[in-house]
Amino acid sequence: MWRDPIVEEVRHRREQYAAAFNYDIQAICHTAREKQKASGRDVVSRPRSPPQEHGARDRESVA
């Protein structure tokens, strides 16, 4: 199977980044939010969508 060197590099760097945080997703997210604040850029948030019942999206596309 052919391996894309760019994809391999991205996966390697992702692994290094996660390891630096001991694979703690909350620590990773906290750091990302801190970097976001420090950037001084506007952060756009959109309101959460109301939860849909299971299968509602499928029924809407058929109708």
C-alpha cells in the first residue's frame, strides 16, 4: 500500500503533540484555548444546534 509522506508526517507530529500532554485531551484543549486567547484574534462561536431525535436527519432528506 502506498504511503503519503505528508500524511505520515502529520500523524507523527500529532503523536508527538499528544505525548507532550500525556495524551490528556483536556490539557490539549486548555492549551489550545489559551493560545486562542493570546492570539488577540476574534473567536467566532455559533450557538449549539438543538439535539435531533435519532434518524431525524434521514427523514428530512427523504421528504
